[in-house]
Amino acid sequence: EQEARRQDDLELKSRLFDKLIAANTFDAPVSLIEHELDNRLEEMARGLAQRGIDPRKAEINWESLRADQREAGVKTVKATLILERIVAQEELKETEEDVEKEIEETAKSMNKSATVVRSRLMKEGGMDRLRQNLRREKAVDFIKQHAKLK
């Protein structure tokens, strides 16, 4: 049931982003697209490595895979830029309560303590990223509140 709700939410976000991107035509900066594609491929390589597969020895055409990911990467970059614009325009902010709740949820999903997760985030510079993601989620909530959904 929880997974079904999560899937529904992802589908709704995808449809919202498609509409926002269609209504706000602009060229995404090439450097951001390339960075997004790098991140996607690195994540795939990490996933292989975690399953005991050497990404360099796997029979994967990384250039072809990169090309296949381009459209999704462009969509992600554009959606992110639009959300950041909404965050700025609407002056959306995360609260310390939001941060603590997110840390606790992450800790629970990782079967670790909130203290360990917080320490790791601080050590790896992830607190800013966490705060930025929370602001973007607030922008998504703002859009949902103001959208006419069918």
C-alpha cells in the first residue's frame, strides 16, 4: 500500500513536471545536463559495484547508455531549475523540524540512528543538499496546491 502511494506520487510529480516544462520553454545549460548525466552513470556504476559487478568489465556501452539518458537528464535539469525559481519567488524555506524529520526518516530506512545519519551528512557536506531537496519538495507541494489536477 505504501509502495503504491509512493508510485502514485512519483507519477503525479512526473506529470506536473511535464506540464511545467511544456509551459516554460527554455534551453537548459549544457554543463548542468552533462553533470546530471555524469551523476546518473556514476549511480548506475555504483549499483553494479554494490552487486559485485565491476562496471569496467561489464559489457555495457556507456556512451550509448549516456545518450539514452539524455532526454531524462534534460527533463530533470529543467524541472530542478523551475523548482528553484519557485522556491526563490515564493520564498519557500525548510524548517529545522523538516530537517530533523527527514534525517529521522532516512535513519529509519537505513536502519541506523539519526545521530549517525546527521554526522555523516555533516561530514560529507550533505546537509545543504538535504535542505535544498526539502525546499524543492515545498515547491512541489506549492505546485500541487495551485494546480488544477484532472
